Amino acid sequence: MSSFPSLAPQSRTYTPGSYAVLRSTTLSGVETTVRRNNAAVDYRLRLTFVSGSTSNQKTIFSHYAVHNRFQPFDLPNLVLEGSGLTLPSTYKWIYASTPTVSYEPGVVNVSVQLQLVPPYSI
């Protein structure tokens, strides 16, 4: 299993996971909520990389071409450095969507949205 490219992002947007719940209304009209598991799911992390060349873009798109949503991977420490995030240690990352790229004169912006998933075996 390979890691995400070791690049320092210019920005990070983190969305914490949530618990799967079942909501139902009783005959008296009271709403009842039951938590279905003890682990939060659907952690999201959006990373934006800014570069003066397309080399970082190629590195990220090459990694996406190999892994896509089907092969989980780890994030190197450089990506989360200084963020203070504490994430479940056995979980892995997958791509939540295709990386996007935008070009400005002399600047290449690559944005990646990742999703943290629990370990699983096939």
C-alpha cells in the first residue's frame, strides 16, 4: 500500500465524521434517536496545493489514477503537519472525488478531497 504524495498543502479543510443514527417517531409523537455504531464515519479532508509548475499536478493525478476510490492509502506526516488533527489510527484514506485543477498565469492550483474509511478486508 502506498502513501499519498509527500507534498505540503497550502490549505486544509477538515470535516469531522458523524455517527450513523436511526431516528424514529413513537406513536405519542416523541422522536427517538438510536446510535447504530460506536465509530464515526465520513471524515473528509480537502487539500489545496499551489505550485508554479505542473509537476505536483502530475504527481497527484498519477496517484489518483492508481488508487481512485478503490485502493486505500496513508497520508504522510508532511500533509497533516501542524494541523493538530487526531484521526483513528487504523483507518485509511480514499479519494472522495476526482482532483480538480485550475490554472492562473504562473500558478497551478490542485484541489483534492479525501475521505477516511474504516479498515476492511475483501
